[in-house]
Amino acid sequence: MSEVLGRSFKVLEYLANHPEGVALSTLAADLQIPLSASHRLLTELIRYAYVRQEARDGHYVLTIKLV
């Protein structure tokens, strides 16, 4: 499995375990992924509608696409 795909699954699994949403910095630190790489992954996951960013606090959450 490629590193990018593996990281993407880690992000999705992490968000599934945090339905209240998480900040970018928290996700990056907890998963030990560089902040810039975490942001790129989340941007792509948003583009494909698997993740959304909350307007009120900027936290990232899964969409219903995976539920």
C-alpha cells in the first residue's frame, strides 16, 4: 500500500473515532503526520466529499458518505 493511501486511511479511521471533529494540529500530532501533509490529505478528502471542515470552529469531520 502506498504511503499516501495508508495515511488517508489513518485519517479516515481517526476521524471516525472522533465524531465531534478535530483540529488540524491535533490530528497531525496524534497521527504523527507533518502538518502540511495532513492538510493536503484533508484537502483531497474534502474534494471527494469524505470529509468536511466545520465553519464554526474549523474542525474536520467525516461526512455521511462513509456512514
